[in-house]
Amino acid sequence: MVNQNQRNINNQQRGMKLMPQKLRDRIPPLYAQDGKGGRAIVYAKYLTPDSHWTFWACEYDGEDTFFGLVEGHCKEIGYFSLAELEELTGPMGLPVERDLYFKPTTLAKIAPDLFTEIEKGGE
């Protein structure tokens, strides 16, 4: 369950929108990059500045759900929620931030260990 009060506090503290309109207009809808594997483009990077969690967004449903790579205790490809990112804080209480300097790149460049067939010239 999303804690709206915590989301509001985090939004004030972070001083940025996690999903500004310009990014909403650029990121493709869910399933638009289906089958691309490591060649799928990552459009946004979200991170917890006081821990090791990073969220890489490839697709967005236009409302709340992203598809991409989550890197924390391990690396996983899957879905994550904008509402949860807005609510999440790290161990020192810092909210998730969007990397303002991130440039779109492929999943294979971010996580080559998950896409070894790209490195070997396959796919």
C-alpha cells in the first residue's frame, strides 16, 4: 500500500520529479522493446543515494509500471512501480532520485553479464 504522506515528503526533499513530462513523452510503452534483449534501450536511471539500489527504466505504461533492470542484492529484469520509487527511502532516509545526467544506452552496456550473447556477437 502506497503511503501518500511519505511520497509527498520525499517529493519535497528530492527537489525533482521522478517522471517529468519530457521523459514520459520519450520512454516507450510496455512491450515496445519486447524481444530486443540486451539491445533494449534504457531511458532513465533511478538510484538510492544512500544505498546500492539502482533502477533502470526501459518501458513505462504511462501510469505507474516500468519494465527494466533492478540492481540491488542481485540484478533482475522485471517490473517496478513509480509509486513505490516515490515512497522508497534508503537506510539514511534519503529518497530515490533520478540521475539527471544519464544518457540512454542499451541494457547490454549496463549489465553485460546478463547479455553475454551480445558480447560474443550473437543475437
